[in-house]
Amino acid sequence: MVQSRSFAEQLETAIKKYQNRAIETAQVIEELIALARNLREVGCRGEDLGLTDDELAFYDALEVNDSAVAVLGDETLRLIAQELVRVVKNNINIEWPVRENVRAKMRVIIKRILRKYGYPPDKQEKATLTVLEQEEALCRDWAEAV
């Protein structure tokens, strides 16, 4: 979700520049090629960190907060992401998107995990919301598999 927003913004910016005649067709193609390279690098980043695609998605959701990265470092964020995937998959059910009590339970679980690893308290609420958004994006597939 976090990465898709970033790539969507980059693509939208390139298209707007072209539509406003700020850049030529060849420059749009160059920007699209650069965007494709970035997408490929993101895929390799998960391998470099030792994370699955799902874990990388949660890692990116946590990494949005620069102070958390500075305080915790990559290794702790990696552990948090791995635990989030494990716990969320174990607690997912088909009703998660519509029942507020299920969503509230997930918020509590996420906050507990963040506190456990010392995620900066002033940034926990935003991180929890971002992780929940990421969870919603990923869990559609997970719930169907249950």
C-alpha cells in the first residue's frame, strides 16, 4: 500500500507533466523506465532484508516514520513486520472488514506488538492506522484462503 501510493504518485506526476506539455514523449518514456527500475529494486529489497512480500508490506508501513527507523533500526522493524504478519494471519477471519469489534481487536494486537519492540509512543497511533490499512489490502486474499 505504501509503495503503491509512492509509485502511483510518481506515475501521476509524469503524466501531468506530459499533459501540461512540460516534458516531451521521450522524457515520459524515460521516467516510466526509471519507475520500472524502482519497482524492480523494491522487489529485490525484500530479498535483501530477508522478508517475504507480505512482511515487506508491513515493514514499509512501519518505515514511513523516520524517527522509528532512527530509534529502532532495520533489524527491529524487520522483527516487528514478521511478527505482525504471523499474528494477523492467525487472527484473520472472513468478518474482519465489517465488524468493528474484530477491527478493534486487531488495533489492540498491533499496538501491543509496537509497544513490545519500543516503537516510539508518539508515532504509534499513525503506525497502527497505516498497518491497519496495509492489513486491509493484504487480508482480502488471506481471508478468502481461510
